[in-house]
Amino acid sequence: MMRRGFAAAVAVAVVGMSVAGCGSGYRPSKGEHGAPAATFTAHPAYAGLSEVPERLEADGTTVTVGDPDAPVTVRLYEDPRCPVCEEFETEGGAPQLREATIRRETRVQYTLASFLDDRLGGSGSKKAVNALRAALDAGKFAEYHDLLYANQPEESVDGFTDARLLALAGQVDGLRGPEFDSAVRTMKYRSFVTAAEKRYEKAGGEKDPRGPGTPTAEIEGVRIPAQYNGLLFDGKVFGKLLSDIRNRPRQWQDIPF
């Protein structure tokens, strides 16, 4: 009964919120944004995003941000040029997720896609993913990631040029330098960009061989289905969902999506 009740609560919370992501339709309407989930940490919260640990996982494509011992893991599939990702990151559930990560309640694993370059033309997604990988070397991935979405060019404009990426990096304390600048200009991490895109495409499975669409989220290994994807764009709903999952992880893993 508890499992069914929790599943029903999730369904009720997101009724009427079905949306599509980049590469699969239209942009979602903007949801209301509420207070962050209740605080629960085994250790003191980080002072801010700049203090949160970040690393490249052994698979060579996953970038993890957050306390390794955080009780909830959220995986995000994103393309830097995707306007729906920008809405999630700036006005949807990402601010709630960010605060939960700072409080050590969640850790976030990013798979960075770049398929929009092939669909729209240009190289902005690939250049941005390469620059994000370079920022990881400097321990500035999370800060730079947020800055890129806050300053995302129009989807149809191939605006993430080397000059633009370097100019934005100048707003992140300690990021600019010879190594970072060279990595951006020479596409040092081209192999990472390619491998991350392949990881994204593989996540689509046989049903979606080109990838699951962006943004796509998995919480504790459970993928949020497309018909419920709207919860990503309502900060209040998404924050409460993260809190409920943290408090009742078994019920979330057993939801019969």
C-alpha cells in the first residue's frame, strides 16, 4: 500500500505536466517554483557550489558533482544548446537540485550530449562540452555549467564559439588560464565529446537509438518517463519529489512506471 500510495502521489503531482524535450517536440510551459526540500544532512552543508566536489567517473563519460555519500543520485542527460535544458537549469527543478547537492542530500551525474550540432548545424554543443570537460580539470565544472546555461544563445544560433566560451569562463574565478584556454581553442577533449554523445545515444536503447531526448533524468536508477517529464520544470514539485525519495527510497525504486 505504501508503494502504491507513493506512486499515486507522484502521478497526481505531475498530472497535466507531460512535455517533450529537445529533439522531440515543443518547449514546456514554465512551472511555479517553491521552497527547497527539507534539510537533512549527515555532515555540514558545503559553503556553496564552488566547494562541492566534482570528478570524472571510471567510465570516462560521466561527470559527478556532489558528496560521494549523498543518499540520492540524479543522472541528467543534457545538450548545451537545448533550450528545454536551459529552462530546466534556470527556471525549473535544477535550482532545487543544486541546493540539495550543496546540502549533501543529492549528487548529480551528467551525461553531456552534442546531437543538436548535427541536427541544426554548427559546432556549439561540441565546443561547449569540450569546454566543460576542461573546466572539470580546474575543479570548476559545476560553476561553469550553470553559467553556460544562464547565458545560452538561441538554439538556432551557433553561439558557443571559442571566444564566447572563453569570455564566459572569465566570470568563473580561477578558471581562465593557459591550460584551459588552450583546451578550448584546440578541442583538447574531442574524444570525450564523442564518447559522451555515444553514451547518451546508448541510453535511448532500441526504442530511441538516437538518444532519450534532453533533458532526461534518472533518480536512483529510475528514469522519469516522458509523460511525467513535466515535473522537472516545477521547482516545488521536483524539490518535494527529491525529499520524498530521500526519505523513502524503496518506494521510489518500486514505482511501476
